Amino acid sequence: AQTVTQSQPEMSVQEAETVTLSCTYDTSESDYYLFWYKQPPSRQMILVIRQEAYKQQNATENRFSVNFQKAAKSFSLKISDSQLGDAAMYFCACTRVAGGTSYGKLTFGQGTILTVHP
Amino acid sequence: DTGVSQDPRHKITKRGQNVTFRCDPISEHNRLYWYRQTLGQGPEFLTYFQNEAQLEKSRLLSDRFSAERPKGSFSTLEIQRTEQGDSAMYLCASSTRPGPGRSGELFFGEGSRLTVL
């Protein structure tokens, strides 16, 4: 079983500033993937960034990067140079890996609403 | 539009009625997932298909819920005898089968919002 906890229901940031969203997880799996998804209001959820648990190097996608602390089971998302279009609900998620491939059945956290102020 | 499409986007029904949602995945994707999302919460897994085979169902999927993917393309999710607790957003997602060089990333639709009065 897996659990994902996001302890920040809401966060806000000024445009062009940096913000970090927190996520902790618990899993009994030896191999797993972690994700951050973005859900804009009335829009579909899209993948922001993915981290394979076996990789020590933190994933980076343009302005988005993660701080993956495996021992602490922590997986935070850093958004640099925040833009108005970053405003959305952000979900942290986890899935187990079997045979080297992700399973696709995701366990999501409760979400963090990010507001970006101009 | 080559993304995941869901229909209807909104459904309001009275308690006890049956409702059906449809999901059309990205055409080359052989995996299809249904999730349920209540207000202010993260999505919860309901079930998934690989081609036409339903491979897993969550305990959240009571006997009143049934999902099908008859030809391995579109899928339907039917809720019989709806209850107020069924009010939620029902999300569909699709992916390729994960494998070497294929991440199996989920692509979500915009969801079908159900309100049960």
C-alpha cells in the first residue's frame, strides 16, 4: 500500500519568484516512481515532472525541479521564475514499478492550490 | 483534437437514476484508467483496462459501478441507482503499455462531473 501526503493546502508566490511545494510518501515497494501533476481550473491534469526512485539525481524540467530525499520519503517540487500560468492545483503521486516499468495505478496526495500574484 | 475526451462534461441527476460516462482515449494507447475525484481531494483509482481486458478494480468500485471497454478503444463507466455520495468528478486517463523506452505516462481527460440531487 502507498500513501501520499501534501501538508500545504494552499501556497502563494509572486510572479518571477520561487516556490516549493512539499510532499511526503510512504510505500512498501522497493521500486517506484514519483510524480508531480498540475491541474488548472476546469482543465485536464498534466504531468509536470517524474522521478524514478532508483535514480539519485533529482529530476529537472525547465523551471521545475524536485528535491528527492529517499531516506526521508520526501519529494518536493520547486518552481522557479513563477509565471501566472503556473497557477493551478498541484498533486504529488506515487506508483509502484514492476519489472522495470511503471504500473500506472497512481496514489495521489490531497493537492496544493498554488496562487501566483502579479 | 488527439487528446483524451470525455462525455458528458457535466451530468446532473436525481438519486436512484442510472448514469453513463464515455471516455475516448488517445488512439494508440492500449491502457485506459478511471479515477474519481471529490472536491478538494486527489484522484482515487477505480479501475483500469489493457485493451479490452479489465485488469484491476478498486474496492471503491461497488456493485453499482460497472466499466467496459468492449473493443479495446472507448470505455464506458455506468453507475446504477446513483446516491448523493457518488457526486464527484470522474476522470479518464490513457497510456501506452509501459516498457523499455516507453514511460507509460498517463494522459488525462477533462473529466465528467456528476451531481446527484
